[in-house]
Amino acid sequence: MSSSPEEQYLNKFFSETDTPAEGQYFRLPDAEAVLYLQRRPGKDSENEDSAGIYALRDGDTVLAIADGMGGMPAGSKASGIIVKQLSRVLSKSSRNSSEHREDILTGLEAANDEIQAMGVGAGSTVAVVEVSNNLLRSYHAGDSEILLVGQRGKVKLQTISHSPVGYGVESGLIDHKDAMYHNERHLISNFLGLPDMRIEMGPAVEIARYDTLLLASDGVFDNVHVDELVDLVRKGGLAQVSKALIQLVSERMGSDSDATPSKPDDVGFFLYRRSA
């Protein structure tokens, strides 16, 4: 697995590119992370998923996954704008051991303005987490999701997709398994690139040692049930977990069985875990 050296300040973003087949590994202060970005199988055009990892000088970490809208033009450029704008504002942050809420919101608002200014109707979903000491806060727009799982399988955080199907599942009108096959699952009601875009900010949630955090585009959540993800990510080394998730998503995308979901798509995910 490719590895990045431990640095006092790590500010990296990945746009219009793929990571190594086994993922990109990062050793962070008091934590580790794996990033995986790959184009849809058989796709020759650019990967429309982008990612950013920002280990800040005060010890906080920010992770971001952005998924350019495939049915709209310039999806890869739109998602790339998001991670680059976050890099810009976070690299200038002067905060010390405090939340970076304003920085993140400023970066996302600037990205929304820039995407609209392109004038081509581009759009992108985004999922961001900020980890400060033992607290995690989520920010998202669209159907890229965030899942925090305890070592024993307890779901401590799961974001709601900004979509008719996502809201239907949350309200109990649609069964979560039926939602995987719903003919309106591709519809999204909120994303960057809209004049009335909104960022949903979650409450601060404790992230204990050995909890596992998953940020992923719909290339993961459209192919793997949440209960499967919980069981897969909660135990084992992070490199092992990443390998198993990559293999499962790949198998599902290539499956023609009606018994399991199968939606070929670009894939982007972060796995993150605090260590001893």
C-alpha cells in the first residue's frame, strides 16, 4: 500500500485522478486513514470523484469526498473545485486547537460560487468531517454519505442523503433495502452548484479509539447495504478493511444478480480510525 510520510502539516487533494488499486495510506498524528478513488469499470473519461485530506497545525484533521454530478457537464472539475477551495482556506487558518467550522463553510460556499460561475450547469455532492481531539463534526450536501461505526458495530453517526429516497427512508416510508433498487434513487435535491444550496452540519459526536469512520460517494452506498458496511469496517486492520471494501464494491458493480445491488459508478471513499 502506498504511504505518505508523517508531516507536521499535511494538505493534499486528489482531483481527476485515481489512487493505487489498494488505496492510498496516510499515517496521521494519533490516527490513520486510507483513501480510494477509482473510475467506473470500463470508463475512459476522468474520475468525477475528488478527495482532500488536511491534517492541520493544531492537530485537527479534515477529510472530504466530493462526487461530481454524472448527468451534468464538468463533473470532475466541479468536485475538484471543492477540495481545492477547502485546501485554500484551511492552509490559511490561524486557529489553534479550535473548531474549523467557519473555514469549512467558507470553503464550501466559495466552491459553490465558483461552480455556478462556470455557467455550464455543473454540480457536485460533498461530504466533509472535522476531527478535533475526540470529537467529530459532519458537513454534507447531496448523497455522499458519512458513517461512524464503533468496534462492536454500533452506528454512532449516519448522515441522510439529500434526496427523495433518502428522506423516504428516514421517515420510514421506504424500507432501506428497497431503497437500493428504487427507480428514483439517482435523484438529488441538494448539491453544490445550486443558488439555494445548503450545507447540513451535524452535531459534535465523540469518536472513540478504534471507531471507524467511512466517508464515501454513492459508488459505495449504492452497491453495499449499510448493515454490510457496518459489519465490514468495524474490525480488522484499516488496510485489510480497505481491501475487503474495494473487493466487495468491485464484485457488486460487475454482478448481474438480482439478489444484490449493482450500479457501476466512480468510487471514492475515506476510511479513518483513531489509533492507540
